[in-house]
Amino acid sequence: MKIMNRRAFVGAMAATGAAMLAGCTPETKTEAPADAGEASGEGTADWAATAVNGEVEPIFKDPAPVIYSDAEVDEILNNPAVITTEWVYDDGTTVAPAYQMVRNTINRSGAGFGSIINKDHQFDLWPTLFTEDEALAYSQMPLYCDFTAARFAEKSGRPEDECLRICNSLADRGLLRRIYDNGTPKFLALDSEYGYYEPYVQSFDTEYIRLKDLNASPTVNGAFLDAEYTMYRSLPVDLSVVIDGEYTELDDWKGILDNYDTFAVSPCMCRVSTAIREGLGGTTQEVMQKYGEEGMRECGHPMETCLVMGKQAEWFIEIGAGRELTRDEAKALLQNSVDKGMILDALHTKSTENICSCHSDCCLSTGGIRKLNGGPALDQCSSFTLMHQKDNCIKCGMCEQRCPMHAITMDEEGYPIVDSACVRCGQCALVCPRGVRGLKLRPESERHEIPEDMADYYEKKARVRISKGYLFDVTSREENDALVAELREKGLNI
């Protein structure tokens, strides 16, 4: 079995330095809908990419090197570690092998939450979510696919009725996705974000948030912004800001909603967890009762904004994780977010199971991008380039005030420039009084592959993380502590 060795991981981490602490191309549309305007600017000035603020550099300025071949990635991906010994904390308490393996398993999907263990009691979250047998069962489930109880039974050696019972129990609690295919339940082992955190949001409380934060490792930052696929794609907030009316079918949020019949909305996991951390409420229900309508800060960003569609929505409704909406209500929800100056972030899949309303002031994903000043993966977060007609700019500063990423500043001459945290959402273009800012669709050769669905995204992201050394299974405390010590000797504050 190929297991990531300590030397390889240290090499990958050294390449990123202290930074770790902080398919098919969719069809191009050439005409905007009838209700869309046109980001054409005034006069005859030429469009040019918006000037960049060179004083702000991404903490992950350069991507970490690929250290494993495709064949080695396959071997690591298909051979998770089997752990048989307890983890012993400094105070003598122990962690059963099943809880070590369930952490490894969930960390193997999508962006995960960081591989190394650098804090005492870092495993304490998992016994609050799973029984020991459920944790072991989760580590035996097929990954990166929607599986039936029969397939789980074949892989694990457990009776099929037992597999179905375990899966349904976990799905009812939001820890395992369940959809139905002609009446047959199928399940997907989830990442943390986007994954089980979102349907589990109704169960958040102070202790859960403490343990969730304790579980995370600083190495998650590299996996987040230096592993090619971003978690979300920013959609143009309005097609009126798209230059020449050219966009793809996956960039039109209203068109995406028209493809579905079932919708549900739930409280924003990011804003609820932030409110609990700040002592504004002890549970999700307390937070929503106090701030659900007005928002928890003066910015007034709404709290109930996590929109899911299709079979994902059916599951949320079934387990009480979300409130059912009509299509018109879903469109009104997103339009309100646009009006409030927020980013529309679609899950980075063609199936677009989820669209979030985000702002760097109060969201974990966009807030993380802002704190890290962007990163290599941010190139994939949009199909567009932000453009500007400088000669027609009146230097009013409205774009700077509107930017939800706080990525726009005014240069010495008073013209707007953007830094590396820009996600090309189009909010700045939407408020430009002269229409001299817009989003230009990139050539097809410059647009990145978009995974088909959540399972495909989970696997593709995991493969890149493995190839760069960000993802590996923790197998023992001795091996992990040696790794942490070596990283600290190299000056990494973990």
C-alpha cells in the first residue's frame, strides 16, 4: 500500500512556506436574455483587463509542485489506511481506531480540513457525530459515487439490511447524502464543506462549533487555494454586466434555476457559525430568531441564503434541513442577495446542487480567500475576466464601496485597481454609473474543466491534493508527531 511519506509531505509544505497557516466546456451563449442590459460603456474607449494592485500578493503565490504521478495517486486514493491502534492524548485519554479512520475518510473528499494532527483532542468532534460502529462503517463506504446499500454491503462485508439501516440513520442526521433513483435510495459520503456541514446546520451549538474548529488543521489552506478546483464558482450577479452578452449556460443563475423544480433554503452555515463564535447565540435556532430577518451585523446580509436544488433539495426537505421554496421564491431570494451586494457562488459542478450568497465580511469561503489574498486555484472560480474602460471612468469610487471582496482600491490617479482576491462576481460593474466595468467571457481554451457533480468534484479535488502532498492518511501518533516536529523545525508555526 502506498502511503504518503513524511519527507514528501514536508517537501510540499516547504514549497508553500508559512502560507499554509493563513470535462466538457459548457455551451457558449451569444445573446443575453431579453431583460439583460449590456455592459458596453460610453464612447469608443477600448475594454482592457482591470489594472492589478501589485502591492497585494497571495500568500500562496506559487503553486506547490506535483510530487506524485497519476499511478501513485491512484494507489494512494484506492488504499486508505487501516488503523488498529488507539491514539493517546497527552492527558492519557484515548481515541478509538474507528474515529481516526472516519476523520481520514471525510478528509479524503473535496477540500477536506487538513491532514496533520497538530492539537491535542483534535479527534473529539467525531464521537459526538458517530457511534464507534457508525464511524467504522463510514470508513468502509465507497467514496466518490452515489452507492446503494447492496454496494456498501459488497465492499464492507456487512449484511445489506444493516448497511441500509446505518446509511439511513446517518442520512436522517445530515451526515450522509441520500437521493432516490426510481425509488432506490443511493448515498454519498460527504466532505465537510461543501458537504455535511450544510445539512447539519440546524444542529449547530456552541460545543459543536468549538469541536469543529478544533478538528481543523492549518494544512487545509493549501488544499483550499492550491489544489486547482475551487469549492465554488462565482456567477455574474446580473447578465447586464456581461460584455457582448456572451456567457455559458452555467453562468446564468436564473437559467440554472429554470432547470429544476424543487428548491430549499437553509440558514447560512458560515454566518450561523460566526454568530455562535461571537457569542450572539448558543444554537442555530437562537441565532436565527435574533438575526434571521435583519442579519447579524450592520451590513444587513441575510442569514437564510443557502439554496439547494433538485434531489439535493428533496433530501434537505425530507430531513428538515431546509425550507421548501417555489422557483419564483428561489429567484427572489438570490435577487435579494444581489441587491444586498453579495456574491452568487455556485457549487463547482455542472449539476449546480447549491448556490450560496456570500460576502467576505461574514462567510468562511470568501472570507478565507480574502485573508489569504486569493491563490492559484482562484483562476478557476469564474469563466470571466474583469474589464474596464479607463478613459471613460469618472473615478467616483462606487465600485470600491460595493466590492464584496474588498478587492478594489483607487490608485494614485484615482482609478480603480483590483487585487488577487477578486472573484469576478460583477457587483462593481452593476453599480458603475457609466457602465465602464464588465465581465468578458474567456476564450474556451482558457476556461477550466468543471466537474460533473459533487462526487466528481470530491474525487478531482482529492486527486490534486494527493498529487501535491496535501492529502494523506494519519496512521499513528508517532508518525504524525515526527512530521509536525519536522515542519516546526522548518519554521512553520503549527
